[in-house]
Amino acid sequence: MKLRRLPPLHALEAFEVAARELSFRKAAEALHLTPSAVSHQIKGLEDFLGFALFRRMNRALELTEGGRDYLRVTQAGLDSLRQGSQQARQRYGRHVTLKISAGPFIASEIIVPALPSFQQQHPQIELNIETTLQPVDLRREDVDIALRFGSGRWPGATARRLLTVQAVPVCSPALAQNLRRGASVDLSDISLIHSTPLPEGWSLWAELSGVTLGKPKGDLWLDSYFAILRAAEQGVGLALGLVPMVNPWLRAQRLAMPWPELQAEIPQGYYVVYRPADEQRTEVQVFCTWLFELLNAQTGALAVDT
């Protein structure tokens, strides 16, 4: 029986990424290759197929009609191969690796300290944790589970809410002690620390808490939750702490709540996100359950005078 020729797998992967980015340079960065290597692989695939996949314009790429049609075939084939390979590894492999994408704060402050317990309970599951501030595309990137803060609505993904989040002002213990002496929430001598991913955070907290925010002394914008809490710890100003994520810092007295009674539940929350096709993967559900229990354990009682 004569075997039918197949295009090289690495060329298909290069085509898929280049078609998504419409850039050989960006595809090369994603694949850890040189742009010339990506261009060479695409040219070889075009020679194999007998038609052009891209229109190469001045500093731009555009898919041809044939390229658009073949991209659908390529994506379906690669997705099926990825899923089948994962299922085979899960069923027959000795160890299973889960690749987790998480923000730097939740990874370093919550997950990593608890990893010994996970490894003891589930020695057959190896975790590969990558930290990033950018959301990953689970449909295209080699990530099994992503931890995200937001509304819970992400196209093409299953999102499981981990916990309810309360927002509360936090600052250094010394600043909190001074603020408690006031009769109201007075911001005239305080800088507010804002989150660029959640620019409406302070106004939302004020609305939910029934507090009228005056004009602060200044405003500082940061894109990392870790940087926000670190700035508050250093006495830079007042930040919004997300309970229970901020609880370890409160317990360690790195931060304090000047007005602990002014906690407000916000609509956003922390979610564990994975592909719908991975719903039945045992290791995915094991990690989700472990993380749910870990995070909800953070909701233990806090002394309100911290």
C-alpha cells in the first residue's frame, strides 16, 4: 500500500502561527525561530501544496483565498492532534504535566507556598507554572489552565469561579493607624494607588460602599497587583486590597485595613479557565478542586485591628 505524503508538521505549525499574527517576525518570536526560517518553512509548504498561502506586500502579509481555506484545515488538524496526544499521554503516560498560566501575585503569594502539599497529594501530576500579566489564548497556546481575574466571560473557554472577592482599602500599618483617628474617609493628604487593568476600581468600591471619595493628594497607576500592594506597604498611599487574596499580607502585618468595615463585594472574581474539551481530564479537575480549596482557606478570620 502506497502511503500518501503529508506536509511537514513544523511547516503546518509555522503556517498556523504566521496566519494568526500575519507576520513572519512575530511567528518567529512565538516559535523561537528566525524570520528567515519561518519564511523558508512557509515557502516549502506552498511548494508542497502548489499554491500561495500569503500575499507578501511591503511590510505586511495577507492570506490568499486558498490560504484562508487551508488555515481552517490546518487548525482543525493540529487541534485534533494536540487533543489526541494529550489524551494518550494522560491514559498511558507515567506522569502528567499541567501547564498553568497565572498572574505573578497569585502564583508567588498563594500557589507556590502551597505546592508541597499538592505534590504530596498528587505525585503523578507535574505542574509547569508560567507567570504573565497578559491573558493567554487557550485555543492557540500550549497552556492547560489559566487563572484570570475578571467577569468570567471568555469566548471559547470554560470558566469556573473560584471565590467571591471583597474590595477594601489597605495601606501600611502606620498610615492605617493615622487614618483611623479621622471621623471620615478623608483623602486630602493621601495618594490613591490605581490598577490600570481595573481603572474603575476605586469608583466602583465607593459606589458599593456608599462612600463619597474626595480629591486625593495624588494618583499612582500600576499594572501589577503585586506592585500595587508593595507600594501600599511602603507607605506610598492607599490601595484596594482584594480579600481573600490580600489576607496573607494582612496576617503578616505587611498591610492593614484602616476601615475594615468598608468591605464591598465586587462583581469581578478569580476564575480558573480551561478548554471545554478538557472538562473530563482528571488532572485538570484535580488541580481546580485543590486550588478552590486553597483559595477558600484564605477566607479565614482576620483580626480587624491589624
